[in-house]
Amino acid sequence: MDDIANFNRERWNALVEAGVEYSQPWLDLTPDEALTRLNGNAAPVLTRESVRGKQVLCLANGGGQQSVAFALLGADVTVFDLSDAQLAQDANAAAHHGVNIRIEQGDMRDLSRFTDASFDIVWQSYSINFIPDPHTVFAEVARVLRPGGNYLLQFSNPHRFGISVELWRDGYALTRPYRDGEVEFDDPDWEIEQSDGRVARVRGPREFMHTWATIINGLAQRGFAIRHAREWLRDDLDAEVGSWAHFTQVLPPYITFWMSYRPDLTDATT
């Protein structure tokens, strides 16, 4: 692992210890609830029949959430993550539900331990923005995904990194250039609410902006065809002006693509 991976692994281990929401295992799942949560996090595209018996890779997606949801629906699940603390949550959740999942630790940019065309579904919730260049990951996903398989990718709306979350006069000001590269946050700490109401401040991982052209062209070059897109926002038109909920009404911060892998559509010139 390089310096970025080592730093982000350390940061995610600290976030897990602080109780960040992405590391809270889903321990209350039934198969019906598992399906609802998976579709709610992405798009209404999954059914029990489309998941049962499938080989699923939860990529850079530890925390004991999606991995056990897929397992409860009858999938053969592998969860791959940088953080050993995140993966421990998957092991705990699997034991709680009495399901088997394969746990692998590593960097999302190197999937060499997996053979070609070994998965039917690759599920990657928000993680691609923790590496500088997503193209390496797209190439690896295309290699391990079977033709006709599906890839879910959640990523940051690139305009989110260029716009201030602080209200300025009657709107939110554009404050940074629109370009690929590491994001220099004014405040690098994440605020994590504790069970007693306190807020813990924990240094977050390094994050990188990827422009729309970088994401979409990179996917097209590898033969991924977008079937569904979803924009995440708080559905609260009455949110307090200047709040995070109000900000998301102006700029959805996260985008999710549900894609089919079509190697016949690969376009190396895009």
C-alpha cells in the first residue's frame, strides 16, 4: 500500500472507533429489509431473483452493512476493504446473522487476487473519491466482472468540492477550481455524534475530486453502460436555510450509477 492507502486505512480505523454511521453494522435485517435497504441506497433495480446465487463483490465497502444484506438474500459475498476495523464489523455482522461472507483486506486499486470474470455484481458505495485516479479501479472492476454483470458506483458530485457549504448572502459560493486533484478542506475533521449526544471530531481520510468527464469517460472506456442514475439529497424543501439539509436541496452531494458491463461497447478513444 502507498502513503495514501496507509493514511486512509488509519483514518478509517479511527472513524470506526468513533462510531461513524458507515461502520454501524446492520443487525436488524430481515431478507425483505435487506432488499429495501440495498435498493434505497442505489436504485430500485434489485430483486431476490436477481441476487440469489450471484457472486457479489462489495468493493471498498466494509462496515457490516451491504455485505450481510446481500448474504441474507442468498448471494455468495466477498467484502474487500482497506480498513481492518471496517472488516471486523462485517465479520461481527455475519456472525450475528449466521451467514458466511469472504473477507479480504486490500487497496481497491489492486484486485489481482481475484480471477478474471469472477463476479456478477460489484457494489461500490462511496469510496472512489478516496483515491487520486479512478481509472485504475474501473479497469480492475471490468476485469473481475463477468460480461453482462452489474456495477454500482457511488461518487461525489464533483461540484460539491467546489462550492462552500457556508451560506453567503442568499446562496452558496463557488470557491475552488473545477479540476481533478486532492481536496484541501478548510476543516479536515469529521463530526460524529455519540450516543450521549456529544460530538466527536475525528480527522477524515484524504479525498480527491474527480470531474464528470473523468468519471463518465473512464467508465465508457471500460465498457460500462449506465442503466440508472440517482442523485442523493435531503427531501426537505422546508429545511433551515444554511443547514446541510438545505444545502443538499441546492446541490445533491452524491451520485449513484447502476451499470451493466458491456465489453463490446468498450471505447478506448473516449
